[in-house]
Amino acid sequence: MNPQTEPETPIFGSPKSLRSFDDGQGKTTTLMMLAGLETPTSGRILLDDVPIEGIPPHRRNIGVVFQNYALFPHMTVAENLAYPLKARRMAKLEIGKRVKRALDMVKLASLGERRPAQLSGGQQQRVALARALVFEPSVVLLDEPLGALDRQLRETMQLELKQLHSETSVTMIYVTHDQGEAMTMSDRVAVFHDGHLLQCAPPKQLYDEPESAFVAEFVGENNRLSGTLVSRDGEGGSIQTNAGMMVAARLGQQVRIGDKVLLYVRPERASIGAAAANCENRFEARVADTIFQGDHTRLRIDFPGSSHFTVKQNFFAETAPPVVGDRVQLGWSAQALQVVQA
């Protein structure tokens, strides 16, 4: 987890922060193994290239922030922050300096003498984060720390966490089941499924270049078609869908002629009407439903191979959205198409 080097095992070594989501897939168990609160049955955990699986939790130099904050109710805010420093037997003067610096960092300098019960949820979250940072850990583990906050406060705290992370440059491993939160805050996102790490990549790469059908369907919204690769030329190729249509696509190295494949098109990357005129892939289609959603209109499109294809038309599009029953041109570019093996 050295911020200056790229680790061999992505799950244990993000340069900045690493996120994963979906429930019951092993995220918190992984976090607990990193913290030393669970013991791995096999494998190794490296911190700065040093194995730590045999090191007790209090000697790993890892900070932890839990969803329920786990603050000591009988202690003041300052005493909560001082606790991990006293456990490390630091000098009283140094403890005072670090506590003051941590309180300033989370904008709670005037609340050091209050107890947790006298604080709001957002303030308690800041105290828990400050306590995890006060002893200058190598890594901070956060297990859904914003889950107990309401939406508006959660969004505010997301921005504050990003800023704090930028200021401290400490590696943060953050567990969440909220995709929007993961995509908004992360340098890299890890997707877990059934205890396996399926993909670990920057948010944009994860969204644009999923490596499996699960990631393509789980991250964001996607339209799916099925077919067979019939030809390829370098990074491009032609796919015949199960409905008999020929589709031009950008291909990964792992896809070979004759392979059964799944094709994905994001709703915002499909076009209709005049906007589809220059797309490599164009088809006759019918508008089955429209839903106005403020900044865009969602269109459900029927065409061969799909009866629930979704298109997002920007509110500021040059042409008015079609109405139910209209026959339209539906199109997308080869670059917009994501292809994975079935």
C-alpha cells in the first residue's frame, strides 16, 4: 500500500482509495482481515511489502472507522482522540498537539470538551475519522461510515472526506454498497461478487470497460443484447445478434471469432432520430414508453432483439422527444458498445 508504487495485488494496495460495493460479498470480512480482527484461512496480506497477517491489530498502524462510529460515550471528544495515542504511550505534550491538530483538521476545534451524545451524527462521524487519523496510520479502513446519515448530510460528508483525503494523502480503503458514492469518491473501485474480486479499476474504466457480464450489468445502467462474433479486424469486428442484426463493435483481445458474446450499450450513449444518422449501428425501432425526468427524458424502445431498450435523451436536445408509438431510428457507435464473452 505504498502510495508511490503500484502493488501486485490490487485489493490490498490502492495508491489512494479503494472502494467496493454490493451486500454480503465479503467486503467487511476483507476489511476485518486487514485490521487484524479476522484471520485469513490462506494467502498473505502485505503492507508496504511487509506481511502483516501475524501482527496483532494494535501493532499494524491501521486506523478503522465503523458505521456506528464506536466512540467511547463516557469520554469527551478530546479524550476519544487521545485514547489511541495514550495506548501507544506517547508523551503528554505530543498527545495534546496531535489532538488539537486532528480537531482542527475535521473542523471541531471548539467541541473538544463535549461528549459524543452531545454531537450530531455528522459531528460524531468527524470525531471517528479524526480518531482514526490522529496517530498517523499507514492505512485507514472505513466500513460504510456514512450509512447512518441522511442523504443531504451524506453528500456533504462525501465532499469533506475527499478533501480530507487529498490533504492527508493517507491510503483509504472504503467499503460501501452505494454505487454513486463509490463512483464519486474513488480513485479505484473494486467490485466483489461471491467473495471474489471481479474487477479493480478507476471509476471511468470500470464504467466504460467492464471485464465481465456481472460488472457490466451491476455498475450503472446498461442495455443488453446477445450474439456471436462473426468477424474481426484488429480491435474492431462484426457481431450477429440472436435476432439476426449485424452490429459493428470495438473488441477486447480475449474475444475470438465464433465466441458467444453479450453486448452492452449505456442508455446515454444511444441516439434516436437525426442524432442517430451518423452512427455505425442504426436500426428501425418504435417508442414504447416515455418518462420525463427533469434534465432528461427516458425512452423505452422496441426493436428486434430487445423490447425494453432504454435511451436517455438530454432535456436540451435540439429536437423534441418522440411520443409513444413513433417510429424512429435508433443508433450507437461501435466505440459505445461494450462486448464481453457470454
